[in-house]
Amino acid sequence: MTAPRINPSILSADFVNLESELARIASADLVHVDVMDNHFVPNLTFGPPVVERIQQVSPIPLDVHLMITGADAHAPAYAELGAYSVTFHAEAAEDPVALARRLREMGARAGIALKPGTSVARYLELLPEFDQVLVMTVEPGFGGQSFMPETMPKLRELRAARDRLGLDVWLQVDGGVSAETIGVAAEAGADTFVAGSAVYGGVPEDRIAELRAAARDH
Ligand code: DX5
Ligand code: ZN
């Protein structure tokens, strides 16, 4: 497999010290930034002004995960401020393909996210339109929840479709990813791993190294 990508989620970081919290994850591939609107999910984080400041100070490119309604209207702002990838939820976009094309035109990688209950079937043939697919392994909204292994069949379908089509689409998991669960997701086909509490719940650089090793060893 390709080398696993480990994207720590700053949802589990200390929000009043974000710049120094970023410095604690220097070996990360990308930094995962969770935007929540208290509408698509029952939790609220921050929006473009805060993400723009994170973008300005972060030595690591941003992997923005939008848990917001009205993605068609609001997602482009995150590409505009310089996010490396912008992932919106399939359940929150009127026209996911048009939105992904717009994000790509703006220079961002375009990602589509699926809640645990959302079927992947209709997106398999649309895979060329996206740079990454995020399979949520918890109900979105909060860190520290338990990994849902019942979402793994979706990853297997995505992995098979990706390989059949010969695409370089990244397959990402988010929620409950730890040294104990990461191997299950890697085995099912994931190559990009978001981890919040598992990284910031210990010494972040040690935790990142443990996750990377566990993903490789599955
Ligand atoms: C949850 C967020 C996740 C969250 C994961 O809705 O999308 O990115 O930070 O946290 P852990 O790794 O603690 O499950
Ligand atoms: Zn997330």
C-alpha cells in the first residue's frame, strides 16, 4: 500500500493555543480542521476567519472537513483561503459534482464525506470527480467516540472501485481511529487516517509514530 497518511484533528487540541498545538504535530501529513455549524451537526467550532489564521501560521497543509449545511455556497471560501483539501458532506450538498469541480478549479483537493448511514453506491461511478472520499467511522459532531467497524464495507467497495478505475483517490477515515482500530481501517482499504483524541491524548509525536506503524503493520 501507499505510505499511510496521518492527519491529526485539532478538534482535540487546546483552542486557545492553536499555534503551539500545531507545532506539536510536525510529523503529521496534514492537519485536519473540523468546521461545525450547530446545524448539520449538534456542535459548533469555527468558520473562515479562524481557519484563515490557522492556514497562515500552520507549517502543515490544511485538510478541512466541513460539517455544515449549505456546502455548495460555503465550501469555496475555504479553497479561497488556501486550504489544501476541502471535504464537504454528501448529505449537505445540492450538487456534489459541480461543487467538487469548483473546488478543484480554485486549486484545492476536493473531498466528499459520507456519514455512517449514507450508502456509497451512487458515488462509486463519480470517483474521478473527487480527490478524496472520507468514510466517517463515527457519527460526525464530536471527538472521542468509538470506531464503527460496520462502516468498513464501504471502504472495501471504494478501494475496489478505485483500483478498477486506476485512480489516485485518497480513502480517508475519521472517528475513533487509534492504534487499536487503525489496522482494521487500513486492511479495509483506507490510506489516510484522521485522529484527534488518539494524538492529543498523549505525546502527539509519539502517538503519530504509533499510528503510522500500526497502519503499516495491519
Ligand atoms: C468528528 C470529527 C473528527 C474528530 C475525531 O465529527 O470529524 O475529526 O476530531 O476525533 P477522534 O479521533 O477523537 O474520534
Ligand atoms: Zn473530521
